[in-house]
Amino acid sequence: MARKNSLGRSGPKKPLKPEEEKQAAAVTHLSQIKFHQSFTLPANPANGRTEPFRVTYSDVDYRQSSEDGPTIFFIAGMYGGRYLGAGAHDALARRHRIRLIVVDKFGLGGSPNVALEHRVNGFLDLVPVLLDYLGAKHVAFVSHSAGTIYLFNALIQFRERMHPRNPYACFLSPWVHQSHTGSLGALSVIPDTVIGKSNQIIKFVNQNIAPAISWSTGLFSSNSEPTETDTKAAAPSPGPQQDPIDTQVTQDQEAGDEAPLDDSIDYSPDKDPGPTYLKAAMKYLFAENTDGGAAEAMLCLKRSDSSWGLIEDYEDAMDKIIANEQERNLRDVDGTAGNGDLAVQRAKLLVHVFFPETDMFIGQKGKDWLDDLWVRKRDSSEAFDYQSEVIEGADHDSIAEMRTGVIDWIFAQVRRSWVD
């Protein structure tokens, strides 16, 4: 409390400690209007909405113009939502001058919940309405963890919304169903009613015991507090058969890129604002609706009345993607782009998967199974390009921290997609 002098006026305030200054800066940062946007999703009784829904999202836009510039639609994990656009992701979006859109899925933030069987199909309703509302003509899709299920659906349903020359999708720490992993087997004996109420326990822990530091579980990541050694570690290699980021950026600028990198602030891994902002964001998150977190768990496990939308499983998803890509290639040969326009020269769909070195949810067995499935489908169809990378020292959630270099690399990849 401020001291009062002899005239009754307040004296100078006690200076904040360094950690308090960081937390105050984080709160100020998270209070920006770009992290608290909303729009109205029309009613659709077939997908569980008998009246219009107000849906919340963040829209971080550092593009040089309002034209069709580099844009990422990020599909977050179980408890992830619009606050993922803050902190390190906001800083890196600024660096690469891209637009980053992150929506609160149903039951998170200001987005109302829907019945379990409508989660994915309702999301498929949401995406084109939001993109049209924002004037986002083309996007690259990126997902984390439970967002994998939604991204597979997006690659089937919204292929035309991807960049026409350089379509790009990226999966971070993808979720794999327990039938292919051998992990989380104990969950098979836990009743649906218990899993469905898990959000209440997690919310109580966060508000009364300790704040969460994991987007995937709402609890603690096994590697959430980086050590001094971690923060000084070199960034991972940017991906199979890819040039280093700095080399690619130089090539972009030499090619006449009109939006050079914004390096006005320090983006080095040891300056990562993420850990401080993450703690503040979690307080914001659990002050809002989080019922969707438990529903996401039920969806991932295929429990109760859950539906994976357009797909039965990941193999079915890849088969549908292949069929779509092959049909698009035939339309190109025929001279049209499917909408009466002359076809443009199209590159193959490029899919990147970044696996963490350790993943408590899917284990090594799950990583190997999914990687092998992607490789088999790619090699047998030649309908898309696929590359994967294991990020040394990362776990399921920490893979997205600035210190790993992964998000920086993805943003650079998306930026190049619009430049090339």
C-alpha cells in the first residue's frame, strides 16, 4: 500500500521485484484485445446448435498488408486455446510477419460446449465461417496434441483454403489412439462419468493448489521449467532435407521479399517470454470455461458418443486425403481448378510431423506407428510429401517452447510458402 505524506497525499510506490515485473508485463500483454476476439457462429441443429453461438479466438496479425499474406490456423491441444497466440508465439509471429489465428474450441474460454458427438463436426462448421469473417483467404494448418484429430478433418474438408502453390500442414506432438500405443491402458477401466468430470478436479487443482503449466493436460508438463542448460541449448535441426533457417531467410530476402524479418527485439531462446506468460495465461484460462477439456479427453479416447467427424481413424483419414489429392491432380490435368478457374501450377501437399524425444501419451510405439503409416501412404500413393523430425530434449508440451526452435522454424516455413 502506498505511504501517505504529512499532507495526506500518496507517496511513491514500492518498486516491484523482477519476478513481479515479469508477471505484471505478462498480464498487460494478455489483456490486449487481439487475444479476446469473438464472432457469432450461426445455428445448425444437425450439429447440436439450436441457436447462434458466440465463439472466442485470438488474432495476432503482423502481416505487412491486409492482402492474402502468410496465415496460420493453429488447432491447439486438450486445454489449449486462444492464449496460445500470446507470449513466444506472438513474438515469433511478429518476427516472421505472419498472421496467427487460434480459436477456443467448444467448452473452452468464451465458446459454449456442445455434445460430444458434435465436437468435430461443429468445428468443421466453425472454420470457414471464421476465416470468411476475418477475410483469411488461404491458411496453413498447424496442430498440437489432441488437435491432430481436427487437423486430419481440416485437410479433407478445407483443402481449398490452403495455399494454392505451397499447401502446408504441420502436426506437433500428435495424439495417437491408445490401441496403437500401449500407453494409457489403465484409462480403459475408468468409467466415462469419471473422465467426463476430470475437468472439475483439474480446475480445482489449478485454482487452489498450483497453477497449470501444460496445455495438453491442464496439469504439469514433465519438462515445463527449463533449466539454465536447457535454455542455452542449440535449436534443433529444422527438419529433414531442409536448409537452416538463416540460410532460407537470406534467400527470401535476395529473392525480393518485401517483408524482411523483424529483429527489433531479442528472439534468442534464452529470452523466451513463454514460461512467465504461460503461468499467467493458465490463470486466465481456468478463470473461464474449461468443460471442453474433459470432452477433449473423451474424444481422444473414443469414449461414449464421441465422433471423429469425417474419419474413422488415421488410416481412413490418410486414404481420404490421398483420394482428394489425386482428384485435384486430375482436375489440374483437365485444365480447371474445380471452380471454373484455370488451374495453377500446384505443389504437392507438404506435411511435417515433429515428434518430441519423450512423449508420455503415445510413447515410442505410438510415434513409430504413426510415422510408419505416413511413410507407407506417401510411398504407395505419391500424393503428398511427408517429412518427420524427432526433437531432442523435448517432451509432449515443451516441443512448442521458443527454446526448441520448432515454432520459429514452422513460422519461417509458412512465411516462405507465400513468398515462393
